[in-house]
Amino acid sequence: MSAYGSFPGSRPRRLRTTPAMRRMVAETRLHPSDLILPAFVREGISEPAAISAMPGVVQHTRDTLRKAAVEAVEAGVSGIMLFGVPADENKDALGTAGTEPDGILQLAIRDVRAEVGDDLVIMSDLCLDEYTDHGHCGVLDENGRVDNDATLERYAEMAQVQADAGVHVVGPSGMMDGQVGVIRDALDETGHEDVSILAYTAKYSSAFYGPFREAVGSSLQGDRKTYQQDPANARESLRELALDLDEGADMVMVKPAGPYLDILHRVAQAVDVPVSAYQISGEFAMIEAAAEKGWIDRDRAILESLLGIKRAGADTILTYWATEVAGWLRRER
């Protein structure tokens, strides 16, 4: 019996009585500026190409990418992460299309920068996997293993050409040891001190990347378990975090997001730099597929998944729903 009379004395439900009350006491809020749109641009196509496992997501032409960037700005999205998809005939063992000034990603960076200027933070995937004929994130040695240090030399070149094209932020995603430090030096030595690095600090070897392989036309042979993190490990992510920060990372990322919310929370608690999380293709595809079957409410599930990522500690979220959700959030205000 409560000292104040009737049981129960404490009624948390009082703060859930109306939509206005729930909004007022909400502990976690999504804002359009929390969102970053990943976008694919494919060489040599005249119309956007649908990605079968990712309903509503396409491989853009250069023209439709520019339109998507404008739509993102208008919705209040803060950034766009660009992925280049070269023609198969332009792939080779060294991923040279990734470092050509007129490679598809560099052209896309220039296009988006010319279209929206500084109104959108233009980010670029800094990795070789889209450009290599073997599909790995680096250069292979004579035994067919990814050569970490030879790959770093290629990453330094990629950073320079992407910065020359006008990118604001590079996102090294290959999980090579020492990649952040090498890229920072390469940028600084070529007069690009203002270009930021979003480090893919904890990038796990995940089954949830499946649809992404279609999105970038991956030529992967084998797997990436020797360089991406083991899903069984948590402490290892904090070691990677310390190394990235020591090497000069401006922001850090956890990828995937949903299956690794515990890692995201630990990273967010440990740092004083902005933390991102990438809600990847498999996370997107599962919600879209279940919604298409009528098993879940699509819009509510999308918002709940993003709120969970934000609640776990993400400052920004890369999500394929970025522009759509930003529009919802702006209408609610």
C-alpha cells in the first residue's frame, strides 16, 4: 500500500496518455539531419537500374544521382555516401578505375558537388572492392591473400583523387590495418587538410551484406573474414577504435547497425567524436520483404529500427530510407 493511498502509487502510464504527452517526454528523437543517404552510381547506363533485393533503391545514372542529391537536401538530410559501380570490363586486379580522375565515383563526386555545393555533406566510399575483378577490398599477393600494406598505397591514391574531385568526407571501409593514418597523411600532403575521415572502425563480416553485393555489382570470390571483424568479438572493436582515433579519424562508424547495437553503445560511450552507424542492405531488405508480405507495418518498423540505432548512441545513421524518413520527420514538426 502506498503511503499516499491507493495502489499502485506510481503510474508511469500517466506519461503515455496522449500523442502530445509522449512527444513531450520522448528521450530519443530523430531529426532529418541525423540521416545520411547511401547512393550508387553506375557507369554506362542511361536509365536507373533497379536492385531486386532492395525495393525502391537503384543504381543511379549521373543525372538521376544529381536529382537524388537535390531531393536529399530539400528533405533536410545531412549527407550522401557515394558508391561507384564501374563497368565490368573496367575492373582489374588493382582496381585502377577507383583511382582514375575520370572514374565513375570521381565523376559522381564532381556532379553532386556542382549540383548542391556545400548544402549536403558529400561522402565517398574509399575501398577497392567495387573496382577489382576479384571483388576484394585490396590488392592480392601471390598467394591470393589481401596484401595489407600494398593496399594502403592504393588507398592513399584513392583519397587524393576523391579529394581532388571535391569530396567533403572519405569513408575508408576496407578494414586494412593503418588505413586511417595513411589516408590522413595522403590528404594532408596534397593540400586537403579540410577533408574529413569517417572511419569504418567496427565493420563486421556479416551475412546481412547480401543485397549490397548486387547493388555494387560485386565480383567477390571467397569471403572477407581475414580483414573484416569476427561477429563473435566485442573487445576487438574497442581496439580498432583506439587505433583509428590515434591515427586521426574525425568520425567513427559501426557497421552493420541493428545486429551490433551493443558494439555501437560501447563505442559511443568511449569517444568524444561523432559516431555513425550504417543500417545496411540486409537490414533494409528484411523490413521491406516482411512489409510486402503484410507481416509488419512498414513505416512503423522503419522508424522503430532507426530509433533503436539512435538510442544506442549513433549521432548519424546511414540508411537507404534517409530521404523518405526525413520527409516524414519534417511533416511531423
